Amino acid sequence: MMLPMLTATLKALLPCALILLTGFPFLKERPAAKLHRVEIVQMKFSPSSLSVQPGDTVVFVNLDVVTHDVTEASGKSWRSPPLAAKDSWKKVVRTSANYYCSFHPVMKGTITVQ
Ligand SMILES: [Cu+2]
């Protein structure tokens, strides 16, 4: 009888059928990572609070004449080098963070990863 073989064939094809029906979920790309810009102007981070997707990049651009940096606030888990006037620094962000400038601790900002 051919029935067992037919059943086995159907079972083997079932995952293929499911993949076809669901539109190749493993091929769907995540939305492209974005680049966000935070300017340092007149002793402030602007915008001081930013929402990003995990994997997005934030570029900090120092438009002041004095040196600043970007230091993670909870435990200094990351920190930019000192950014002189016109310098910039990029960071790929995967977790939310509060940050400040270690030269001027009143300068604060927040990145929220959604
Ligand atoms: Cu500063």
C-alpha cells in the first residue's frame, strides 16, 4: 500500500508549506539601524532625551568651544574620549542609559532604547 509513504511525504513537506504560507519569516529584515545626532551646544546635550531602537547609532557632536565628553551615569560602563570643539563620537546603543559630561556634571542626557 502507498499510504504510509504518502503520509511520510506529506509530513516532510509540511514545514515547507508552513514556511511558504508565513512568507519566509527568517528572511524578513529588521528595520535598518538609524543614526541619531546629539549636539553639544552651550553646555547642553541637545536633544537631552532621545528614543532609539536597539542597534541604532548615536553621534555626539561638540559644537561648543570647550571640551566635553559623554560618560554613562550609573557606573561609567562606557565613556567617550574628551571631545574638543568640532569633535564627534559615535556609539551603537543597545541598552537605555543616562549620561553626563564628566567635565561639567550638570550636563546630562538620556537615551531610551525602545
Ligand atoms: Cu562638558
